[in-house]
Amino acid sequence: MVIGAALHNRAAYLPEAIDSLLAQSFEHFTLILIDDGSTDGTEAVARAYERRDRRVRYLRFGERRGMLAAWRRAFDEATAAGAAYFAWGSDHDRWHPHWLATLVDTLENHPDVVLAYPLTQRIDPGGVSLAKPARQFETFGITDRRARWTLLSHSHSLAAGDAVYGLMRADALRRAGVFRAVLSPDRLLIAELSLQGQIRQVPQALWYRRQFAEGSIG
């Protein structure tokens, strides 16, 4: 079980993000930190955690390569270690202590589920909860692939940017192409995964997504 987090110039939020991941009630995982050429204090923070906790590994790009390269490197490092389950993390969000245990339990108990993710609680840069409700989408219990595809294709509630931070079966993620060099690769990935199996959204808010003015598409 591996969590791979891409880092870039969010040193002010990084300790809170890493602390919340290392505080998970499910403790048996590796946290791989991929630094995409940060120029602030990110490297110093990440290396301090690597020295402190044996579950943490830190890798750094000498110059910025972009989100696709960082996310793909995180997955490549995870699968090289033989991980069966994989999740992407970030350098600025916060996770509930039972986030990972809940998602692992979902995949363990439902073999047809290829992706499990929670409801999302958005927070502002200061960590205050925002009133924006979580978007809800899942294909849980739908065994017919055509029916899952039809539901996803006609849905106006899928937030691919939330779902892509869930826990996935590594083999399904690999077959789906990981993160491809296309616009909105998260939407393509969720679509590909829906053809392979079911998507389960657990009904608890377990991920606190920090909202900034700018988006990753920039």
C-alpha cells in the first residue's frame, strides 16, 4: 500500500498534510514524496520527515517537470515496490485519521470495486470549512459495464478531481493509463476505471481539500 504525493512550493501547508497522513489509523503504508522542483522550503520539510519516519521516502526533480510527470513518477515508484493499492496525495490538503482504513476496508470487502473515495469537505487556505457541498457519484453495485458507462457519461455530479484522490487497485490504474498527457487527465482516468469495475463513494467526509484561487489546470 503506497501513497504518492506530488509537492511544489507549498511548504507552509506541507507539515499539516504529512502529519495527517502519518496519523492514519491504518499504519501499513509507504508515503512517497515527489518534489517537482520546489524553490521554497519544501525540500527541508520533506527530508526532515524522511529522517523521522521510516515509511517516508523523498525524491526530487532538479527542475520542474509538471504535474503529469510528478504524478506518474509517484505511481511508478509505488508499483516498483509491488503495491497492490495506490492513492495520490498532495502537499496542502488534510485527511481524516480513518480515511485510509475506511477505503482499504472497502476494497478488501468488495472485489469488484476498483476505486474507493470519500465525500470531500472543502476548506479555505486557512483551514476553515467552506459551505460548498460535496459532489456525489458512484457506480457501486452496478455489475454491467455498459450501465456503468452510461451512468458516468450522463452524470453532472462526478467530480473527477475528487475521485482521483481515492484509493485504487494498482493493476486497474495501470491498465487505465495512469495519468495521460491530455487535458483533464483525471476525467479520462475515472472514465477508464469505470469500464474495469465499480466506483464506491463512502458516505463520510474524510478528505479536506484546500481551495485556492488558482487551479491545477494552470
